[in-house]
Amino acid sequence: MRHEVFEEWIFNGESLSEKEVESLQLHLGICESCNLHYRAKSEVEGLFKSEKLSTPIVGFASRWRKRLMDKSHLERVHKHRHLSIFSLLLTSGIATIMLVPLVIYANQNLEPPIRYLIGVVNNLVDIYLFIKIIQLIITTFLKVIVLIVPISYWLLMMAIFSTLCFIWLYTLKPLSSNWRAS
């Protein structure tokens, strides 16, 4: 005898046709295994219906809300502390990098620092010129690319970029909003 169909009817919970109900009742009268399943399901459903929902202890919601606010405050404090420590380490590292050549120079016969100052100024000028060259290359590239690419492609790229920005802002809002306990 095939029990799978009847067990599916017992546990599925969907409404059955009159013919299926008759067939199930007839099978339950014959098959002890399916009858046991049916009684167990009915007993479990009865237990679910008879149980009362427990109410929380007085003040639970306010204590939970306070704990959540304290936790979020601690997370913000830790985040600011980490940023402060990172800033301190970054500043200390830069200061150390700038002082090392000066200390090395001071240990070399205590000569005047004019060569060191000229070297620092030379390095700063080199960095400035490098930035200017990169800027010149980028502006030249953009001027050439604007002439080569047709206007319809520019409009298409702007539409795609605007859509991506809108999607980014739309998804950023729920992620950055404050979480509140209700």
C-alpha cells in the first residue's frame, strides 16, 4: 500500500476535495501507521492552539531599548577612538620621517643645515612638478577624448552614471539610517 500520498495529505495542510477527504478517512480506518500520524498532527495542532502567549516582564522593552542605545554609543566611542589612534600614529610617522634625516645630519659633524634644507625644497619642488605633469597629461587626454567620442556616447555614459549614483544613494539611505527599537 502506498502511504506517501496519504501522509502528504495529512501533513500538507491544504484543503482537500470531497473525494480526497473520503479516500483519506477510509485509509485512516484501515492503516494504523497513517492514523497514528494523523492523531499526532492533531495533538500537536491542539497544543499550539491551547498555549497562551507569554507577556514580557514589566520594563523589558525599556531596558532592551536602553541596552541597545548604550551598545550603539559604545560602538561610536570605539570608532572615534580608533580614528584618533590612527590619526596619532599617522602624524607620528610623518614627524618621524621628517626628523630622521635631520637627526642623521646632526650626527655628521654638525655642519650647517643648508644642504638638508635645499634637499627638502628640491624634493618638494619635484613632487609639485610631478603633480603638474600628471595634471597636464590628464587634461590633454580629456581634451582629445572629448573630440574623439561622439556626443551620443557621452549622453549615454552620463545617463548610466546618473542611474548608478541614484541607485547608490537609494541603497545608502537605509544602510546609514539610525536603527531604532520599536
